[in-house]
Amino acid sequence: MRVFRNRKTLVFFVALHIANCSSASLENICDPLGERYQDLVFAKSLLENNDSFCGKIFPLTPPSGLSYPSPSSFANGSLISLSPSVTGKSLLFSIQPALPTGVSINTNSGLISGTYSGYAGTMGSYTVNAANTGGSVSHTFQLTFFGKPPLKTAQTQCWDEIGVLDSTCSLSSSLGQDGKLQNGTVPSFSSATLVNSSDYITVDNNTSFVWKTCNENVAFSGSSCDAPSGSADVTWSGANTACSSLDSGSGYANKKNWKLASVAELTTIINYFVTPATYDAYFPGAAGGGQWTRDSFAMAPSTDAWYLSLSEGVTGRTSQVNTNRARCVQGASVPDETFRDNGDQTITDINTGLVWQKCAVGLSGDQCQIVVSSTSMIWSSALNACNSLTLANRTWRLPSVSELKSIVNLTNTTVPINTSYFPGVAASTGYWTSTTIFASVTDAWVVHMNVGSENLLKNNSTNKQANSFDVRCVATGP
């Protein structure tokens, strides 16, 4: 008996046998009881050929064993390439729900590829289906696409705890400083654009926010925002009304849905290393001083609201009857916070791709209730604590002011952070950042939790050497 050692050899001999058969009528070929019909069907099954034969379609073997690498997380702007593992021929692939913009599935190979560069992050379950004429198989798995990291702060040099400049950030005292690492998204704006002969707008290319180039009651004249026409400073209620009034008629610059910017939205146009603390090339003639935000104060007194000062970048609160300037924004809002507990004492922020310590330095336990070491320290010790941290085998650092401010939650009525993911936060503390204060290089920015009596982001009593604050380290995901 002849033994066929591989499939190709077997197919060759079958085809040779069929070719050498005596000719037969069409009726004989299509006779399911005929030898020639059975030989051809046998050959088609070996070749997995499902072309119609004698008016009959022969289904392929159903696909099986479909899988993708999981869980799969992708940094913003990174190349994505996920290939399936599956058994089957002539497959057609589909996916539900639809993948985000910039990412697609090849319907013939099942390859998921592309680049996600959206502002907000997204994560969820996706189901891929692979089908042929014999049947189908599906596989459900988790995909996470991170949003853009917080903006760079514009710090490019380093200063030690007594204010000595290290212009190249090469000294050991500069390790972990914001000026050395310069992490974050590069700011990107369009120049002030004229619409309808009188309306000037500036577009943020990272967030797609559309800004009114000048504050309310400030006209654009020549090449910059001019002196106020009337009173540029208004109450909080007046600021909200002024921005919503831009929707009248066809809308300012032919756009609707204008609103007073929130703290998080206004933070996206802050440059911490110039005065005024914004990007003059895109918001020319911007004045320093307070800018109202639409965020009311969630604690007592409820008659306060948040403002952000363009004099230096301070974020604070004041009575709603006081006056500040109003800066209006149009379009989508900052995305709702989306965190993931990784189960290893770390928390991932899906919107920024940053990975945070669940418990601050010196604390441990499910609710961060166990004190294992000192929690409050001077700035240089804070840098060292994060530089030396090995939690979850990640590379840690002290966060920049933009990074730490990105996990602030101003809707919380106890402390301005989500305590479901970051428990054990005392209302009496503040957290160091790695960002030096431009106007006082012996100080560094601190984000405060005791906003009942302090500004959220302040620049006094934050001396690097004389003051002690708590520390929460950050790493770059995924």
C-alpha cells in the first residue's frame, strides 16, 4: 500500500487519478453515487475549495480557536498591531463595537492596526467575529487606548532646593526634576483666526477646543487683544452669562455651545514659565490676574467659585460676587475621569496614560490606612523617594504640576481627588510636584487637599527646603 507523507503529494495523486479517468457524461459527473463525482468531491475537500460544483456549494471547515493578545493597552500616538491566532480558511473578520478613529481591522487578515491620537482615552470590550461558509467563531477581549498626557509645563532648566541653577539639568540634584524630564504633550495652537470680519478664535490642536482669543469685553485690535471696552472684570454669574450670550444669532464665529471655561479646560492654555502664564503667540495681549472658571466650590461656602490666575498660574477660590475676567471656550469638554485599579497598588488614568501610586509615599493597605514610614518630607527627599521607588517594577518620578493637577476632582465634597481610587487622603495635606515656581526658584508648586482654607495650587509657603508636604509618585503607562 502506498503511503503519502504529505498533503500536497496526496492531492497530486488524487488529481492525477481523476485526470486519467475515462471521460464521462455530465450526468455521470454530477451523479452523487458515481465514482468520478466522489473523487472530485474528495479532491475539493482536500484543497478546501468551496466553489460551486454540480449546483452544490461545499462548505469549508468552520473556523476555530480565535484569540488576540489580551489585555492590550496602547499609548497615545503609538503604532498598534494586533494579529489574531485562528484556525480556518477564507475568513472574513468584523469587530463590534467600532474601533476608535485611527484604528481599524483588516477584514481579510483580522489584523487590528493604526494609531490612536484622540484627546480622551477609551477602554472597553470588543468582539471580533471570523466567518467562512462553514461557520464562524468569535472572541471578546479588552482594548485600552490612552488619551494624551498632560501638557508640558515649559520648564527646561533645573534649580536645586536653595535655588542654584543647573541650566543643563546634569547634576545629581536635578534627577527627576520637571526641567530634566520634560514629560507631557507639546502645546499646539492655531494663530488667532478672523471669522465674520470681527470674531477672533484660537484653536487648540490637541483638544480641539475653540477659544475666543480675547477675554470677554476685550476687543481684538491690530494684532492683539486691546484694552477693555467697558468693564472686563465681572462677577461669576456675569462671566457665565457673557459666555453663553455668544450663542446668540448664528453664534460667535458661526459657532454655538460657548461656555465659561472650567479649571481643567483653562489649565490647557497655561504656560507656567512666562508672565502672563499663557501662550502670548496665540492669545496675544492676554492680561494677568484672575480668570473665572465655571466650577463652583463643592464645599462650604457654596457661594464661592474657582478662578485661575494668569499672573503666575495659581488656582484658587473666591466669592462669586467678586470680579475676575471671563475666557470663553466652545466645543467638547475635558473628558470625565476614567481610572483603572491595576490590583498592584497602582492606578491607571485612561485619559492620560499615567500610572499613579494608589497610596502616597509612606502609606500602605487597601485603604492606605497603614503608616509604614514618614509621609511628609522636604522637596529633595520627595524627588529621591520617587526616583528610588520600585513598585510594580515601574520607573517612577515626582509628577509635574500639570500631571498632578490632572487627577484633581473639584466635585468631591471632602478633598479634591477621587477617594475611591486614591483613599486615605487627609484634608490637611498638600502634595509636592517636580515643577519649580518660575517667579521664585527656591519654591516648587504644591497641590493642596485642604482647599477649605488654602488655594488648590499655591506658590507661597512652598519653600523646597523649609516646608514639608506629602508625595504621590507617577509613572508613564501602559
